Amino acid sequence: MKVIETGLPDVLLLEPRVFGDDRGFFYESFNAKTFAELTGVTTAFVQDNHSKSAKNVLRGLHYQIQQSQGKLVRVTAGEVFDVVVDLRKSSPSFGKATAEILSAENKRQLWIPPGFAHGFLVLSESAEFLYKTTDYWAPEHERCLLWNDPALGIDWPLTDAPLLSAKDALGKPLAQAEVFA
């Protein structure tokens, strides 16, 4: 596995070693020992989630203000524009965003530590998105950052208005959001 730094400290892009031939491919999507050795992060994942979304669906930007979740995310079908925002008030990169293209084709994964908001936009006709989390979903602590807040400066590759859930449409701008110390 290759570890690539992103535009935000502690958020890492992971590129697995893929073994392929005319029969198909094989790769190890997660190995706790290798993950810890290459990232310096030792954590336990307690929940796996799997979503499927249509083209132009935008999910996020989600986080939990308590029971904050670290996430290891990847796409197994299709392609997404994946976005992470640093919500750690004490961080020099507070309020900054980074984005990566994750796809079934490139097989890249993104490690998002606790303290960050996360979301994605589906670029393909549909996409299946998998993520491992370091803490359980806690709806009472879930928060949503406004996806199009100008303060974040995210250049979403939209061709039409995104398809949003009611919750995501009501996200809060960074200036009004609960953040981490």
C-alpha cells in the first residue's frame, strides 16, 4: 500500500497494491498491521457502512460532534468527488477543505480522522460507497456542515443542482457550526 498526503494534515490517501491479470484482480483492502505501520494510526473499526447513490447525489458534509468518527472510505462501483473539511478549531488548517476522486477503477481509499466533516458527490451514473468507522453512529450527535458554504471554497464539479437529503439541505455554514476544540 502507498500512502499519499492530501491538502489536510492527518487526512491520507491510500493506494493499494493491486494484482491483476486476464481473470480479474485481487487486492487487500484493509490490514490493521499494515495500516498502522504505514500511517502511524492504530485504531479499531467498529462499524462498516455501505451506501448506493445515483448520479449527482451529494451526501454531506457530515460529522458527529461527540463520539466523533474516524472513517476509512472507498468506492466499489462508480466514481465520487470526495470532500473532507477540518473542523478542529486548534488546527492551522481549520475550515480548510481537500477533495479526491475515489472510484472503483482507481481503488483508492481515504483515511479521515475524527474532527473532520466528510461528504461526497456522485460523478458516475451511480456509485457504491463503503466506509469503516471508529465509533458507532450516534444520530443525537450528528451534525451537517452546509455543502456550498462560500467560506469553505469547495469547487464541486456540478453540472446540475445536486440531489440532497432534507437534512443536508439544512446544513449550517462554518461560522454557525459546532466544531471541535
